[in-house]
Amino acid sequence: MIEISKVSWRYPHADKPALRNLDLRIAPGQFVVLCGASGSGKSSALRLMNGLVPQFHDDGQLTGTVTVEGMVTTDVELDALGLVTGTVLQHPRRQFFTDNAREETAFAMENFGFPREQIQAGVDANIADLAERVPVEQRLQHLSGGQQQQVAIAAATAHDPRILLLDEPSSNLSADAVRRLAATLSDLKARGVTIVVAEHRLRFLRDLIDRVVVMRDGAIEIEWTAEQFRAVPDDALAREGLRGEIRSPELAILATAGASALNPSPAAEVLDAALELVGIRCRLGGRTVLDLERAAFAAGEVTAIRGVNGAGKSTLARIITGLQRSAGTVRLDGRVLSRRARQRASAIVMQDVQRQLFTDSVQAEIDLARTDEPAAPDTAVVLETLDLAQLAERHPLALSGGQQQRLVVATVRVSGRRIVIFDEPSSGVDRRHLQSIADQIRQIAADGAVVLLISHDDDLLALAADRQLTLAPIARGQSASRGTAVGLTRPFEETA
Amino acid sequence: MPEIAAAAVARRGLDPRSKILLVLLVSLAVMSPGGLLFVPAGVVLAIALALSERAWSRIVVIPVAAVVMYLLGWVLPLLWTNPVVTVVAIGCGYLIRFVAAFGVGAHLIATTSPTQLSAALHAWRLPRAISVTLAVMLRFFPVVAAESAAVLDAMRLRGLAGATGLARHPILSMERFTVPMIAASLRASEDLSASAILRGLGSRHVPVSLDPPRFGWPDLMLVLALATVAAASLLLPNPLTTVIA
């Protein structure tokens, strides 16, 4: 039982409250979805239920009371709430404390001091269940986003809490992985677990939902029962900034030769284009991770790079941008580019954009990136179109996630780079922002750049991509690699 | 699946308590006055440990670093005497001790999961505050390493990572690296600590380990190896403490 009564909450240093006068009562065994646009307060409402709000944020202001399984959340320690709730945060890979499924599922039970026999039995049961869908002996960081999610749910529910809280569990998941997620949640619901999900995507939960709570500006705007929700048309969802059915993008396949391509073509069928890769082979940690005989990407087009984790998407991005050594050549407009030259010609918009903001103001960030390249668009125009002009004096780290991402896009545009790679740019964004990200990607392509879009988000790919190249992991001994260069082994770049 | 096999081998290796004791012992031996006597033994141990877990990069880096330090610290001053060389030589005389200490420490970090570490510390009845802090630190190393690598990549693409830039504006370059690195690491650690606390890390309950640490034959081998290299250090001639004529 969860009871939230008259709760308002303001994060430390925030200029407006994240939650306003919230009233919500969730009965045992219910499946409730909190939804709303980014910034509507749905994640904050979820964090009320495990005590992270207010206990994890010093100096925030909370009024009202939250009661979970009879405990007032401000009166007890976080781990007492953790014992009765399981939480899966938005990025499963960031919350793993160990590096394999067995230790991860044992973690909570060990800490809560369960008897050893019970831990063993719980871990065995969970691993047996997971093993049907997840290679459980693999290291967690090497699993796909969907598999990591399955492990995170198992790790959050192994100590048998009566409540499960999930923050945007479907972001970064492919349509397949989303179906598996729904099946797992359905099993948990059948076991009587109360489930609360904060989400933008709703349709995949259609058959599980008991209630939908739509939030806006920190307050509840609409509540739908299961029957009402099923009758809501897709354009009504769109008005609330919610994503409806997942669109399956139908993209033309980019003709590509090599063992890494899921659907390889003969090398002769690969047409010439602005960016050409010839004989690219890369071995990391004793394994061939990428083998592309021939691939070509056109300027002014957006090519989606798809494929499971470990298929070589990040490695491909690192090779093209000159960050990773490999055998083979990369040509831009017919000229062979060295690794250094590629670094100067390309840009990446990373998944965590904080990693690439280096200065103390938006204006300084833009000035640092600006070049005298005649092709580069005008700075003022770029700032204006990306809605950043009024933020010129702000510190980049004080911007919201969406603003930071737009700032990085602005730096990419004013630097006039010819090769631009987006790495999972849409993780956890709502429908409105998704459109704006797609527009930015399109705009960079329209500036004349070769754009590669690494993403699992079918909605984004449907909006922003022209073609697709799907990579597949190379089985041992499959690649005809010879004379390969070996670079320094890097930990796998983080992609979901 | 080489990495899985390697991980499984490592997990069946030394007891985490042995590894902690070994790191303390080696550090103490090589850092103490007269510690140069034990540096070759420490380097040999570090290489042997790297071999045992098949950490190829360390198998190469440790001996190369040791040899470079030796050449700069002992051989070069004999061939070429000038103040700069002397300063470098004195520096290398100290740094070579770190090669041994870091080499052994790297094995501990690479092969011990946070769960194993807390189990080991719990077995020693260390206070929770210490065991939880150390376990979190151990978990945090790879986060910082991954974030640093990503920030460096981003700097390279923006042309901010060049040696000329570093030489001309050292403070600015450091700032451009550290600020995003710390911001990104903090963000990554927030989810990690929220999830760990909710799952009872550091709670009042007495933790129970699913796999309590046990000493086994690898630990016995380690004791024998330690005795051997200690004896060798004392009996055999040492290039670091004998003056080259």
C-alpha cells in the first residue's frame, strides 16, 4: 500500500517545485503507470515511493506525507524502504554493483542478512529463470540493454519486495526487448507485486495497466482507468507528449560488404559515396570486433547504425572518428584520411553530453568550437534555432539535460565538421523532444555532413534516419582477418 | 569467450584476504628505507600475478616500466652526468618502487569484485563504515576510468588534447579535462549509490555472503612464492643496490 497525501517537493537549488500538492493512493497488487512529458514530475513521484525523495537530496523542501507499507518515508532509513520496495532506475548498467548476474541478484539479500540457504535458493531460482533469456555467465557490462534490464529487475526483486518501482524501463530498448519486458512485468503482477512505472511509452503496457496517471508540471492532470485508457486515441496521447505505438522504421538497407554486416552485399555492389571504408578490421582483447570489407556513407544522409551490444557499433564510430586504430583505410571525398585528420574532420554527440562540455559558459563553449570554415553556419543563427540564445551566459553544467544536448549539437554545427555521429541521443526523452532531436539530426545532414545515428530507439529511427546498417557480432574464426592492427584495449564504450 | 574464462580463473584464484595482505606487505617492503632490496622481487610477483590472470597489457607494461626506470635511474647517470639527469635519476629511484606496489595493487583491483571485498573485510570483522567505503571505492574505479577515457576522446575530437595545448595552457587543459570528468562521474555515481543503498548496502543488518572467502591451495602457493622471492632478495645480488663499477 502506497499513500501520498498533499505532497509538494522542490529539489535543492531548483527555482520551481517538481511536485505540487500530489495526492495518490495505490492499493496492493495494482499496476499503475505515471506518465507525462519530460519534467512533468513522474520520476520525482516515483522517487517519493522509495524514499530517495527527500532522503537522497539534502536541502530539498518537502511538505505532506508519504506512507509505504505502513512506514512514513521520512521517519525510517532508506534501507528499511529498500527492503519492501524494489527499484529499477533508468539506466540499469549504472546501478549494477557487481559484474555478473549471480552476485548482482545475491547483493540485496546478502546486505539484508538473509540466511545463506535462502540466498542460495533465491539466486538459483533467479538465475534459472534469467538463463532462458540472458547469457547469465557473461559480464553484465557486455549484455545488451534489454538483457541488462532483465538482470536489474531480477536484482531488484530477488529479496521479494511487495512493491516494484521502474523509472522509464523501456527507454533505450528495441521493440523486441520491450515485449520481453512486458512479459516479465506480467509475471510479477501475477505474483501479486504492486508495480509502479514512470514511462513515456504506454502501449506496450496496455494489457497490464490498472490505472494511468498523467502528470503535468508536478501535478496530476488526468487519471484513466484501464478501460478508459484503452479507448484513448493516439493523438490524445500526443497532446500530452506521450509516445503511443512504437513505430517500426522501414529503412532501406545500406549495401555493405564484410563479416560484421548482418546482411552483407558483394563488395562490388557498394556504391561510391562521400565517406568510404575499405578493409576495416579491428581486434580488441583478442577478438575481432569489427570486419567491414567495404562500406560507404553519403553526405546529407542519416544512416542508422543498429545491432545488438557487442556487434561493433561503438568501435565503428571510434574508427571513423579516428579514436581507434584499425587496419584498412577511411576515405572522405576520395582522400585517404589519417587517424589525426579524421579526428579533425569529425564530431560525436555522446550519450552523456556532460562529458563534452569544457568551458564555463554557453558562449565560451560556442567560441571554442567555432572555426573559420566557410561551410560552417552562422553562430547567432545556430544559437537561435536551437533555443539557446537567451542562455549564452549560463554555465553549461547548470543547463537541463536537453539544453546540454542542444548545446553540443550547436558546437558541432558551428565547427562545420563533415562527419557527425550521434550515440543514443534519445534516451529517456518524450515525444516532443524526440521530434526536436530528430530535427537537429536532419539539420546537420542538411548542412552537408555525413551523419551516423547509433540508436535502439525505433521511434527516433523512424523520424530521423534514411538508411540502416545493421551490424552483427563476429563469431570466433568467422572473420578472414589477416594483418590486423591491435589498438589499446578500452573498456566497452557505454551503449545500452 | 576468453574474458569469461579469464574471469572464472581469476575468481578461483587467491582469497581476497591474501590479496589485501599481499598488497600491504609488498607496499610496506618496497616503500620502507632500504626497500629497493625488495623491488625486483615485487616486480617479479606483479608480473606473475598478471600472468595468472592473463592480463596481457600488464604483462607488458610492468616489466617495460621497471626496465625504463632502471635505465633512467641507474644506467643513464653513469653514461652522462648533468643536473637534469641526476634529478630524473633520483625520481626514478623512487618511482621504481611504485611499479612493484601498483603492479600488485592492480591485481587486487582487477580480480576482486566489490562483493568479495566486503565479504573479506567482514570476515576480518572490520567496521561497516570501512568495508562499505572500500567496496564503493573499488566499484567506483572503473566508473572514473570509463568517464576519463570518454572525456579524453571528446577532447581529442575538439582538438583540445594536443601536447602543444597542454604545454601552452597547462592549467586550462587540466580544467577542461577535470570538470567534465568529475561532472560525468558524479552523475554516474548517483544512480549507483541510490541503488546500492536501497538494496541494503551499509544497512544495520549483519551481511551474509553467499560465497564466504576461503583460503585454498593458491594461497599456499603464494606463501611459498613469497618465501622464495624474499629469500632470493636477501641472498642474490641486486642490480638496484649494487653499484655498477
